[in-house]
Amino acid sequence: MRKLMTRLTLFALAAALVASIALPAGAADPVYRKFTGKIDKINKKQMIVDNRMGDKVKFVYARKETVVEGKKTEWKKLKKNDWVTVSWLFKDNPRKAYKVFAFDKKEDEGEKP
């Protein structure tokens, strides 16, 4: 009985060692959240985006981390009423804008006269 318990313990330790080598901590890519809406306010350091459903979220500009793509390619070219999708991480406080994608809002099919 004692030999069996020793073998099971060694097997469990070996399995844990293999798992720790095969799956290093932090190897997974971060999961970005996205928020789409119209820019309500913007300045050099931050912007507030309104999704037109009652949510307004503030994002800060991170000089070396924020990338602006799409219709506009620089933070300073973004203006009030531009439509954007902002990628951010849930862990950040305050929320950093890692990727800002600017686009033209397309009219909904039901809104055309």
C-alpha cells in the first residue's frame, strides 16, 4: 500500500512538472475588449466615447502603446463626432486605448427615407 501511495505521489509531481513546462505563465495573448461609438470629447491625453445607448467610457492615450488605424492614422487627427472602435484591457485602470480604429458610420437600412 505504501509503494502505491509513493508511486501516485511521484506520478502527480511529474505531471505537474510537465504541465508547468508545457504551459508557461503569461504565454497566452491578452484578451482585448472593444467599445464602439462616437467621440464625445477628446484632447491630447484622453477621449470619451458614447455608444449612443447611454454608455460613455473614458479612454486614456498611451504614447508608446496606442495605435490609430482606419480613416484617421494619428490621435491628434481624431475629432469630436468621429466614429471609433477602441480596444482595451479589462485590467487597466484607467482604461488605456491600445488600438483605435476610426471609420465612417454607415446608415442603417431602416433609417433611409
